[in-house]
Amino acid sequence: MKGNLTIPLTVGMPVRNGGTNLIQAIESILAQTFGDFEFLISDNDSDDDTERICRDYAARDPRIRYHRQPVNLGAAGNFKWLVHEARGSYFMWAAADDYFDSCWIEVTLALMTEGTAVAFGMVNVISPQGETTGQIRIPSLTHRGPVRLARMMMWREYECKCNILYGMHRTAALRLSLPYFTPYLASDQVLVFDILRHGQLRCTEEASLHKRSGGLGDKQPQVGGAGYHLSRLLCLKEAKDLVHYLPLKGSLVFKAFLWSLLVMKYATVLVDNNLRRVLKACGLWRPVPFGALPQR
């Protein structure tokens, strides 16, 4: 860990085999209206043209520090390496297949007032080809601690809450939460939850993250036996995700509060998921349209 935070901001880009969209992602960072930052790129042992692209940009812009990992650290390991190596007082991750409005850094930094843990904008959802498919407004969470955490916990996962990870953070505070970022797929939800223990989430509609969708809507429905259907009925996957909140450290009061949140969350997921399946089976399900999510 560098320890000494000597510059205003570090932008960290984790990448592995990101050649397809990498150029657009890098260009969107270099074109930011706020330019006083270091741009740290961690290449997770790529075997495509990622290294060539990154070294070319690093040779042209002194703000870029490119590092090629000798072995694959895994996705979570690569994300964490960037935070440990950061020299900026503030930090933001930038995905290698997404891009930001040119004012993103300027706008989110302005929101980092006292008591704010994360600043974020809107999410502009784009297809793999780059076409806009919708917008999602992320609500601010400026409530007192317990209310803020409860609202975060009850926020539905399919409403893009994990994208908050790509907001503006205070580096020192973010490092405190990093141990909860593990190789488990849903650990990003735990990380975001713990980050908000340190302060508020402030959001704006003045800047957007252009988030490339992974084609999740094109997945074929799975067919399984009785065990598979029972697992879906009982939401066992979601229950397993919730178990990963249990290692969060805190007082006995916090632990009791956390347990109550997890019980309420599981009950809500159980009702919500099964109700959606019934409505879909009856042809009555109408997804919440992009841009129409409730403002909490």
C-alpha cells in the first residue's frame, strides 16, 4: 500500500482482455474536464492486444501508470490492487468496457462534501454495440446511518445499485472496506453496503456512466429438476448472497441491526421473486421502465 496520498485523485482501471472497448474507455478518462489525476491501469495478465494499447497511451500521456500483473489476480484482486497502489486522496474505478461523460469527475468531486462517502451520477445503459437502451436514475441516500443502510439493503439488486462502485470515493475510507471485496460474485453488494457505513451517497443527473449491458436479457431460461425448482422457490441463491454480509465487523448493536435487515431482506426477496414469477407465468409482468425507478 502506498499510504501517502499526495495527489487529488486516482482513476483505477482494472482490465483483462479488454481490447474491444478499451480505447473508448481510456479516451473518456483522458477527456475529463478535471484533469489533475493519475490514471492507473492494472492489466490482469491479458493475452490479447490490451498491453499494446495501454503502453501506447502511457507513452503519450504522463498521467497514465500502466502495470501488467505477472499472474491473473482474479477480478476482485485486480480491483483491490488498484486501491492499494493509489496515490490520490480520492479514488474512482473505471471499467474497461464502459465510458463516462467528460464532466463526470468534475461533477462527482464537487459532491464530496463532509459526510459524503460516495458521489455518483446517472447510468446510461448501452448495448454491446454502444446503442442506448435506457437510463437509470440512482437516488441519493442522505439519511441517518441506520435508515441509510436499511434503504441500501432493501434496494433491489436488479436496479443497478452495484454500479455505485464506480462512483467517487475517499481513498482512505475505501481501503477500510476492501477486505469485504472477495472473489464471490455478490461481494460487491457487501462492499457498497460497508462503504455507506462511513457516509452518505450523493447523486446527480448532471453526468452519466455509460454502462455496457452484458446481454442478460438474451439468456435462455434454465430447465432443471425438482431440486432446481425448489431452490428457486426458496430463493436459496439470494439467501447465500445474504450470508456474505455476516462477516461485517461492528458492535453487538450493529450485529443485531444487521441480522434484522438480513431477515427482512430475505422475506422481501422471497415474496418479490415468487410474485414476479407468477405474474410472468400469467403474462401480467411489466418491468419497471428505465428512467422510471422510484426516487427514495
